[in-house]
Amino acid sequence: MLFFGLILIQIIVFIALIFILRHLLTRNVAGATLHLKQLGEDYAKKEANAKKLLEEADQYYKDTRLKAKKEVDQLKAQFEKEIHEAKDKTLKQARAKSEEVLERANKAKQAILAEVDERISKEAVKKACELVEDVLSGQFKPEVHSGWVDDLIENGFKEVKKLHIKDNITQAKVVSALPLDKKQHDKLSEKLKTIFKKKVTIKEEVDPKVIAGIIITIGSLVLDGSLRGKIREKITHAK
């Protein structure tokens, strides 16, 4: 009887232990499940937060890239504009410089041509005068000179009748190919008096290079009635 009593007690104790262990295991499993659930929720939150941060980073990268592209495009456009403006400026400067150089060259050319033309004219006048002097050598020259002067005094200087000289100028220099005779001198003095409305004294000079005729200088006015002047005029107008 005692033996069965002990066995019963052991069975009861064993059942109690099983119950206690089951209770403990159930409790631990529930706690572990709850902990796992919390861990799962934390992980989900962290995953969602990480995903959000990744999306924000991706969007920031896209925005930064787009902004950088716009800035690069603006810099490129500005750089191209500056290059174009610099190119136009350089071309304009080069064109202006070329035009300036051409203008200078043209002026130099014209100056050289004018100088050459003047030298040719002077040489032509000189040669023509020498030729005429040779032709008028001897007794024929005084006759030509006298006739030239007489005609000049009688019919020349018509274009200066309306000209005036300063009141303080009363002397005229007369350069003649040959000396004027008294009659020519008096007629010329009277002619100048008629033209300038006052008496003008004559200071005569002789220059054979005049060839024939006279050159009158009174103040700043020069009246060239010489054969040399006529030859120069013809050569100049013939160019």
C-alpha cells in the first residue's frame, strides 16, 4: 500500500513538473514570439526608413545631376557666346586694320603717283621751255617777247579787273624775259593803275627762263603772263 502511495506521489509530482515546464515553455515561447515580432516591426521600420532615405538620396542625385547639367549647358552657351563675340571682335579688328593698311597703302600710292606726276610735269615743262628757247634763239626772241608783252598789256589780265589789293601795297614786281622798253613800262604802269584804281610803281627784274612775256607779283597776287607759264598750263591741262 505504501508502495502504491509512493508511486502515486511520484506520478503527481511528475505531472506537476510537466505542467510547470509546459507553463514555463509556453511563457518563454510567447515572450520570444513577442520579441521576434517587435524585432520584425523594428526591422520593417528601419527597412522603410532606409528605403525612404535611399529614395531621397536617389532624388537628390537626380536633382543635383539635372542642376549640374543645366549649369554646364549655361556655361557652354556662355562660353560659345563669348567665343563668337571674341571671334567677331577679332574679325572686325582685323578688317579695320586691313582697311587702315589698305587706306595707308592707297594714300602712299597716290602720294607717290602725285610726286612722280609732278616730277614728270616739271621735267616736261623744263624740256619744253628749253626747246622753245632754242627755237627762239637769236633776233627772233626779242620780236616774240615784244609782241607777247604788247598784246598782254593791251588785252590781258581781264580776269583780274574785279580783284583788289590792300591799300598799303603800292609796288609790283615785274619779272620779264627781256628788259621792258620805256613805252612798255609806261603802258604797263597805266594798265595796273586802271586795274587796281591806284598808282602802282614797278620794280623790274630780268629772267631769261621766262622765255617771253612777264610775271607780275603784287602783294599775294601773281599774274603769270609768260610763255613759260603758258607752256606749264598747257602741259598740266593735257594730263
